[in-house]
Amino acid sequence: MNKFIIKIGMFALLLVGFSACSDEYFDINTPSGTAQEDQLRVSDLMAPVMYRVLAGQHSAEQAFGNYTQYFVGQGGTASGETTASGLWSSVYLYTLPNIITIKEKAEAIDAIHYSAVADIITAINLGIATDSWENIPYSEATNGQDNLFPAFDSQEFIYQEIFNLLDGAISELQKVDESGTYLGTDDLIYEGDIDKWIRAAYTLKARYQLHVIGKGSVTASDVLATIENGFESNADDFQMFYDDKNQNPWYSTEVVAKGSGNFHNDLASQLVSSMNGDYFPFQSNALTIDPRLPVFGENDGTEEWKGYVSGGGGLAPDGTLGNTGFSNGGFYTSIDSPLLLISYAEAQFIKAEAAFLANGGSTTSTGANSVAYNAYLEGIQASMSKYGVDATAYIADGAVAVGESGLKLQHIMKEKYIHNFLNPETFVDFRRYDFSDDVFKGLKIREEEDSDGDYAGQWFRRASYPSTEEFRNPDNVSANEETPVTPVWWDE
């Protein structure tokens, strides 16, 4: 696998700023020594923009990882309503403004592949932003100081823009770029491999199509048609690696923080119980836990793995103490671990779910066709390979090898949930299926959401707009603000 050394310091980030405020706002947020736009080449901006895309992904992971019950605060503490403000800053201050400059410079020299990749990155940012907040600035958000108070676009409009951007990028990437300016080492994801960018665009499109099945003309069959052009192996995964000088942020916030006695997170019972046989008892003596569990976490050295109940005062589901935290040196918690945005394994689970639904499946039905079942098994194999563990005993176990006639949506989504550890896409999956324990076995509302308070007994379904945006663009925020338990458009 390729490991990219992230040298963001050598690149200047333009802070053109979509958010609204005043002239002073831009002065305050422009660092000394920032390069002027005319001093930069198109290649100078691509690496920092890609870096920021993954930084935004990490911010979303931190914001929603408690909602998806991947982790809880140290000893079982739970976070409440989130603004995901780090993600908002990543999208609107650091990524989209620079993409405009990339597009302008690319179009000036007819570097169509640079422009197409910029459109894919735009689609990624719009996707994670609208899935977090629903209505967001976009169509009026490209004018900088000419429009300090951009209106928010509806999620339905944003989704159409996502599909337009991805379709356009696919078309442009399939053409020959004769500009003489090509993606290379500044491409922190694929090192200029255009075929991988095309497959990434198709896979992302399938992910977003899956979100809106039933909200218009998109069908499960459409998703299947799209994913056929998507990722072909783990080598296509959209990810960015770190190194010992530019440390993975999960390593910093979990391993280093814990080692120095500072606040950190522990693994939640929903994840651990989905992997230790509590919810899906293994039927063979060859397994006691999912072999991926020690790649994600570590326990107190005993044979039992027990995650923490959110808000449960340090307890596991059985009433004893939890004992599982983030792994020191795990797949996501080593110094040089990657941040993963979307993967081949997820693509296979998308295919499995779409085929299951296209075959007439529902949240409670049993049985599917060979397309769904084979994609389910391939997704598991790809996930095991990704995490460097042997899949043989797991795939052969009766709890997993249920056959076409025994396949349920629950099996597919359990495997997707485990594979997508930390990925904010799981928050979308939870909402798409209304937090159903028919689909996500054992899923229960977090304790602090089921107690006294404004949202007692209700699931959080979105982020609230950051306070900084409420200050900068108050009228438009007010016009679009909803409670954190209000469904977004595709979730209604």
C-alpha cells in the first residue's frame, strides 16, 4: 500500500471564505505569509485540499462516533447534541474556497482532469455537509465578500448537484487530457491514477443514490448499475496515510492522550457486542470473537471483550465493568494509520443491500438472490483482508454463512457497520432505517437520550449549525435551523 508523506506546511491555503461576516472576518482568518492566488499553480492547491477533505472526515468521525455507538467517552460518558463545527470549518473555510481557485486555474490551461477531480472533491464535501445539516450554502456560497450572507440550498437541490458533479467528472476523466499538467505526487489519494478516480466517482455516486431510494426516481436497480463501475479491489480504497512526522489524529487523541492520562474514548457496547458473539452467537468452536475486534480495540487481557454502555457509568451490558478501549497500534490508531473515506468493502455491502432490496427484500424479510449473497460474502472477505486478518473461520461460521435463503438485511448491515468502524456513513445508515433493531440488532437509544430532557426518548438525526455560522449569517441559519431530532429530507 502507498503511504503519502503529508507536507501541508509547504502549501499555502487560500481562505476565501464562504461563510458570512465582515471584512474583518477575512483579515483575522488570513494567516501572515499566505500566498496570493496568482502566485500559485493548480498543483500547489490539490494536496492541501485533499488533506482537508480527510481532516473533515475525521471531524465528522469525532462528532458522530458517539451517535453511531462506535465509542463512548472515557468510562462510558456520552456526548449530547453536536454542531460538528470542525467539519463545517473544513468544508467552508479550507476546502471549497480552494476548489474554486483550482477550477479557475485548471480551466485556464484546459487541465480537464484536475477540474474533474476538483468536482469529485466538491461532491464529497457537499455530501457529508448536507447529510450532517440538511440545508447548506452552495449556489450563493462562491462569491466570497460579494455575498457575505449566502442563502442555504435545500438538501434535494444539493443531492442533484452531487450527481451532476460526479457525472460530469466521470465524463471528463474518460477524455484525454492534453494540457500537459497532470495529477501526480500532489494527489494524496491515487497519485494521479485516473482510472481509480473514475471508479471512486462511481462508488460515491452509488453511496449517495442509496441514500435517496424512495425520494424520487432512484431505485435499487439504479444503485446496482452504478456500483458495477465502482471499486474493483481494496487497492481502490479512498484513503490517506500519515507518517511519524504527521501523525494520524486518532493516534493522537486516543493512544497518546490515554498514555498521558488525559481524556480519551472507549469502545461502545453496540460495536463490541456485534463482534464478540453477544448479538450473533458463533456456531463453531473456532471463534470466540470477530477477528477484527483486536484490530480496533484492546481489553484488559482477559478472554472476555465487553464494551461500554453509553451513559452507563462504566458498565457493560451485563452489568459488569466494561473493559475495551481503542487499540494501541490498531489499524486506525497507529502513528501512520490512514483515514478512510470509502472502500471496496463498503462498495460490496452497497451492492449487497441494493440487490437485496431489488429482489423484494425488506427490513424483516429472509432470503435473497445470488448477487446479494455473493456481494455480502465478498464484502466480508475484503474487510478481513483490509484489516489484515484471516477470514476463513469467520466466513465458514453458521452465524455468517447463512446462505442465500437465510440472508437478512440485518446480516448485511451488521457487516457494513463493523467494517465502517468510525465512518460517519454509519450515521446515515442508522437514519435510513430509522434506528431499527430489526436491521441493527441490539441497537438501543443512548441512555442520556432516554432520560429527562428536551429530547427524551428521541434519536438525534442531524447536527445543529455551528455558533460561528449563527453569528456570521444569522438570518439564513434561523430560516433553516431545525431541532437535532428532526429528520433530514431523505430521512422523512
